[in-house]
Amino acid sequence: NLLTARGAISTADAAGQTGQKVSVAGVRQVSRRVRTVKGETMLFLSIDDPSGMLDVVVFPALYRRAKQLLHSQTPLLFTGVIALDEQLAPYLKAEQVERLA
């Protein structure tokens, strides 16, 4: 299938890969824009797939490049590194985003 061909793993599998570079695909559920100290915009979002949900952080440089894509309802493929927040919940630090179709 398309996801496997692109090297994507499920959000549930990705959640256990702390420190690893992974690709996950999903549809944006909720998102919230925030301004950095420098006044740049970044995005926090949650994506879901059949296995569950995963939080994704999109830093300003990627947000500027992929803004239109990030606000669409199309399935997206995110590549980045899995990190843990203060509550030890996994999230993806996005380095790349592309349309899945």
C-alpha cells in the first residue's frame, strides 16, 4: 500500500520510537497556532490514523513552507523525530510534511 511504500508506520508504533526518525500519516484533527518569542508562527496539531492519535509540533521554518498544506483536510505524511514532553507523552517534531495522495 501507499503508506508502506513511503516508509510510514502507525501512530501507535511511532509513539514507542523515542529519539528515532519516523514517518507517520494521518488526518489533522485539532491544531493550534502559537507565536514564538521571536514572533514567528508555529503549529501544534494532532493527527489520527486507525491505530490512534499523535501530537505533532511544526516549527516556524516548516510552518512557513507548508502552511497551506497544514490547514487542509487532506491526509498528510509527516517525517520527524519522536520526542517526549514534560508528561512523558510522545510527540513528533516534524521536519517534513507532504500530501499523501
